[in-house]
Amino acid sequence: MKPYRIPQLAKPYTDYDMIQRHTELPPFSDGRGHLLYIFLSHGSPVGIKGGELFTLVTGLVQLGLDTHECIDRVQDEPGGDPMRSRQLKVLAGDYFSSWFYHLLAKREQIEMVGILSTAIADLNVMKAHLYSKMKGMFLSAEQYLRHTVQLNMRLFLSFTPMIEEPLAELWEKLLAEFSQYETVLLELRRGGDPVNAMEGYCYWKVLESATEDERRLLQDQELDLKDWKKLMMKYKCDSLLTDKLHGSLRSIQGLLQGVKEENLFAELNAALDRLLQHMKISGQAAVEG
């Protein structure tokens, strides 16, 4: 099978000096993308060429959606201009998402345009339901995480009907764990400061047990970095998230042990190694295993 190279293929569509100078983009969905590419190449009639195209456009759409998602958390980003950063995030998110129409139409994959468009519409409905719960404060940290993982799976689940039945169940189970893994890692990064952490896992976890004064400071966004870190430590947010990473890792390893086909096992194991390597690069040495 051709080596996985989706992040490299995505660079011409995502690497722009203006964006990189004035704002920060969310990470590319590399783990989920790698998994999709493997299963489309092994268990689908679309083959390797179709697998690369479908994985690339799904990654670009996901990046566009994720870029829009972090617009409201802009503060003191590179360049020192939050308004410019917000504007660039809006434009960048629209730009990334628009490529899937162009790339699929160019290859005459009109049916896939419809499939991904439906998935995007479904995802937006799911987001609206989540935001409604968040606004009403009817949400626990675990509920927030579960909903967010489901959101991060939605685009990729569109391809389940294309994956042959013997592999479809394994695909869905691994996608759930890879999605949880990437989601939890992002929540760990978000928890580093009170602005990015707003309405993330750590925010909801602290609210569950916080004192009345702590809740007021948190909801009014009056916490400085030092006080936020004290709350994070008091309510063991990082430890809880790190435990979830370890749990997903164990689940993935357990699922891989059941894979009998040698080439498929090797490629899935390489995808897991790549996921772990990204974490080392991110400075999350605590979750190496």
C-alpha cells in the first residue's frame, strides 16, 4: 500500500504565511485521517487513489470546521491583534471547507459531495444541540466529552457504508478510540489557560465541584492564569484527561491484537505509533505509555 501522506498533500491548501503570522490553526485530524485511509485502501472498492482523495477532502473539511470552532477563544495570539486573528479564522475555515467541492468535482465524485454535505449538515445540528445544553448549563464534563467525540467522528463515519462488512465493525471501534484520543489531547492543550479552556472539559469539570466563589470567577471569566492552574490542580483535570488517554491507548492496543491479517495489523500499528509520536512532539510526555 502507498505510504500515508495526507498531511503532506494538504499543505498546499493549508500553509499560508498570512494565516501563520497572525493566527493559530487547530491541528489536522491526522489520526482519524490515517485510520480512514487504511480502511478505505484495505476494505473498500474505492482503492488507494480514491482513499487518498476522500481522506484529504475530509481532513480539509474537518480543519475548516475546527478553525471556525475556535474563533471565540482568540486572545493574544501571534501578531497581537485578536480581531485580525478572528477574521482570518473565519476566512481560513471557509477556505479549507470549500476545497472539498472543488477537489471532488474535479474527479467527478459528485456522489461524495452529497455524502459529505449531508454529514456537515448533520454535524451542525449536533453542534446546535450541544450548544443549547451548554447555554442552559445542563452538561457534565463527561457528557461534554462524549458529545465532542461524537462530533469529531461524524464526517469519518460517512465512509462506513464503503467499508466491507468484515472490517466495518473494527473500523467503527477504532474510529471511536482514535477520536477520543485526539479529542482528549486537544482538551489537555486547551486547559493550559483560562481563555482557551472556556467551555471545554476542564471548565465543566471544575464547575461540577467548585465552590460558589470559584464558580462565579469562572463564569465571569475573572480568573488569571495562576488561579486557573490552582483550580486545575485542585480538581485533577489533567490527571483525569491523561487517564482517558491511557484508557484509549489500551483499548486500541486490545483491538489491534484481534487483527489477524498481517499487512492490516502493520499499517494500523504504524497509525498508532504516529499518533503517539505526535503527542511527544506536542510535549505530552506524560502519556507515552
